[in-house]
Amino acid sequence: MIFVIVGTHEQQFNRLIKEVDRLKGTGAIDQEVFIQTGYSDFEPQNCQWSKFLSYDD
């Protein structure tokens, strides 16, 4: 599994998230992917994702 974590900084990381989602969609990434998207407004279509994670997660 690949974790992409952008943290809690208020700037968006849309380019990173879009590219990882695109690579997963084309099959270039064949592993499961989880993205913590933070303040980014792009919602991945090919990966599991959540805006933020709790300390328990």
C-alpha cells in the first residue's frame, strides 16, 4: 500500500494528488493507494482518500 500524506498545511497539493490519482487510474501504480488530501479541493477518483486523519488512524 502507498500512503500519500500532505499534512495540515493550508496550501493545496492538487498537482501531487492529481498525478498520483492519474497514475493509479492508468495502471502505472498497481498497489492500493490512500491519499490524505488536506485542504486540496481535488477529490481522487481512483484512490481511497480522506481530507484529514484522526490521531487514532
